[in-house]
Amino acid sequence: MKPVLLAFYNNGPLGTSDLEERFDLINLWNEQDPEAAINSNRDNIVAILCKNENKISRKLIEALPNLEIIATFSVGVDHIDMEAAKERDVKVTNTPDVLCQETADTGLALLLAVARRVAEGDMFVRVGKWHNGNLPLGVTLAGKTIGVVGLGGIGSKVAKRCEAFEMNVVYYGPRKKDVAYPYYDDINKMAHDCDMMILTCPGGEATANLIDANVLEALGSKGILVNIARGSVVDEPALVAALENGTIAAAGLDVFANEPNVPETLISMDNVVLLPHIGSATIETRTLMGQLVIDNIFAHFDGAPLLTEVKI
Ligand code: DGY
């Protein structure tokens, strides 16, 4: 019998065939009773393959005495109990870098879609409204100030793209970086000084509800918010209220507090563009992510250094 890999996810376009050469796989999505499948293999499971929507809890980590590595097909690790992994000396790897450009592109797609009413315009043509008038005007990006929340790998690529659109970039984060963009250590102050804000920071406790009613108020009635980070970064009811009562103008959202559930009020609004968490979702990028998952798992069991270990 080979060691067992517990797969919550099929590793995207690349699939799991390379892994099957070295591991017996439990493909949880095929199991009638996932809990029973885990329980009957608990002593043999040495690795977990998961993605952002799979909760890897303390209970699960503690139930698997021989678990050595959790490889997530995502840059975010907020779905994994990192403290529990550390206590058990279970390694955690993620897929940073390879998805930064793609996710930044998604951010710009949302920003443009909202500012220039792309989704609304598409519907306007399809339902025949064009015969009765013109789409309301959009707003210009050039010359506007955009606040990037979290100038990490993805945030830096977003900033570069916004510069290409002749926008003024400022940023907020836990610390000042060695970059020319103006830095804010106060999110409310930055929101006040911005026309638009884009969220690219990690999820988790440190950023939970960072964008609350006060920040939205500070962004103001012409403000646009784009979220390609995590739903948890925004106080979602506060955002819905701010969009409903004109506290901010519009939003582009790829992520939500309780995916795949999206508040009905958001769905019914014209001033939001909604995407189903597709930040990194291209064939090319998802293939690179899948390869990184495999390379990390193999590196671990070959005794080689991990490529992208997440340490807390
Ligand atoms: C990530 O990589 O964390 C994405 O949000 C999930 O695909």
C-alpha cells in the first residue's frame, strides 16, 4: 500500500495523475460518506491537497496522526488552522507568485467593468434597451487616485497596471515598503483621500472586517470598491447598505463572505459587478498552480526543500 493523500480538490487542469504514481488518493468529492473515508484511513493519510473553500480545521489536523504536509491550491491560507498545523509540525505550502498577474488582471477587469459600466452595458444591449436611449455615463480612471489595500505580490501587480491606466497609486498595509507610492498607515485616512479602493490583502483574523461602515463613509459617494482579496475583509452587510443608500457609488466583487452565497440585494443592484471567485482562473495559471502543488508535495517526500512553504 502506498501512503495516502487526502484530496479535497482535483488539482485543476493538471489533475492528480502524477500524484497517483506515489500515493493512494482519497478523492473526497467522489466519496459517499467523506467523514467515513477519512476515519477509515486516518493512520495512513500523510498529505492533504486542498483549496481555499476547503476548511482544514484543528479537529481534522489532530485526527490524522501521520499527516506531514498540507498543500493548498491557493495563495490564501485562511481556510487552514495554521496554529494547529504548527503545533503538530505539519508543513503548509501554497501557490504564491504564479497567480499574481492573473489575479491583478481580474482586479483591473472589475475596476474597468464598474467604472465603464461594462456588465450593465452588455445587458442594456441584450435586452433591447438601446432602442430607447443611452447607457448612463461611466467615470474616467486616468487621473483618479486608487488605494491598494495590501501591497504584496498581487497588490504590486495591480499598482503597476493602474499606473499604466495613468492613475495615482497609494497604498495601505501593515508596514511601509520601499516603493515610490505614498503610504498610509490609517485605512480611514486613505479611503478619504481615494477615488477608488482595491483590496488585495490576505484574509484571516488580522484583516477581518477591515473595510467597515466608517471606511466606506470615508471613501464617499463617488467611491468605487473592488475586492479580489477575501470576503472576510469587508463587513458585507455594511457594504450592501453603503451601496443601497449611496454612501459609495459602486463595487466590483470577486469574493464574498459566505461563498457561493451572495446576498440577494447585491444580485439585484445595477451598480455592482459580481464574479464567482475567479481571480486566478485561467488554464495557464491554474496549471502552474497545480504544478506547484505537486512539486511541493514531491519535494517534501523526497526530503528536498519546499518551494513555497507558508510559515507563521
Ligand atoms: C487564492 O489563491 O487564494 C484564491 O483566492 C483562491 O483560488
